Amino acid sequence: MSQKAKGWLVAAAVLVGIWLIRHGSETQLMPPQPTAAQAFAAGPEVLPGSPVAEPLRPSTPVRLRIPSIRVDAPMIRLGLRSDGSLAVPPAENRNVVSWYKDGTPPGAKGTALVVGHVDNAQGRSVFYNLGSLAKGSTIEVDRRDGHTAVFSLDAIEVYANKDFPDQRVYGPSPNASLRLITCGGGFSKTTGYQGNVVAYAHLTGVR
């Protein structure tokens, strides 16, 4: 992925959680943040003891489920806006996620990128509880080819915007890997969330 594309994705991740701050009420309920225990022990790695499934052929994802935090949301394909920035899901839709359509589809070999809002003017959105996930949590992606790609969470981390690790998040993977991205970290009423929450997972099975 080019440096420009990485920049677009970072900008999109920053944007997915600022709507409530700029347009919502004076009371901001902070979403759960990942704990140090759920971070990688020593750089990106598959959770020890977790199986690694063979990647699938590419196919469009249509739905994302994370049972432990009650996420069950349709997936939409988004690319770039006319100004060159990455399009993000509509802020008014609190239960939809997008995947970067010019990248790897979930379940195929490589790193698939999925973005969701943490909140909007009405309150909590689809990835509000993403930061509460624990290692080993199950993530499921229904695909247009009829298969469900089943992923296991390897780690979840939070980064300040200035410290966002492009290579760790967007870098290539020898497996079928998944990244879920939303806003997190500190919070400012003028500029919104000061960082991003990123969940890392790999393909463990297919139904």
C-alpha cells in the first residue's frame, strides 16, 4: 500500500468518531479502551495456540458479526472520495461498517481493513465497544460466495494519532488477517478523539 493510501486510511480512522463531539450533547461518554493485557506481547503475532486457516479466494464481504459485543452489521464497499480521501460509512447510520475495497477482502490472503464509527450525534455506534474485546474473541464475516470467514482476535491496541504504526496496521500478512479500526484514546471537545483503537485478528476457520 502506498504512503498516500496509508495517509487516507489514517485520516478516515480519525474521522469515524468526531461527529458526537462536534454536533452532540455536552455529555460525552467515553467508549471502553483496550487494556495493556490485550496488547501484543512482542510485536504483531498470532495468538499462541490459535489455529491458522488457509486463506480463501477473494470474495466481497457482506456482513460482520462480533458476538461478544453484540455487533451484527452490514458491510459496504468504500474507496476514495473525489478529493482523494478515503470514504467512511455514513455518520447517521449507527450500524454499518466499511471495508477498503481496493485492498484485501476479509478471508483472502493479506491484510483486510474494516472501519466503523464509535459514536454519532445520537449516541453509540457499531464499534463503541470494540475496545472491550479480549484476546481470542471471535469475529465472523459473511461473504458473497456463501462462506463465513471466522477470525480470532490476536490483540487490540490504542494509539495516539501521532504514534499511529502504519506498518503494523497496514503491512502485508502471510495469513488471512483482519484489522478493525475506530476512534479512541484521549478526547478533546475541539478536535475529537486523539487516537485510534485497532483490533488485530487472523483467519481460524471457514463455515
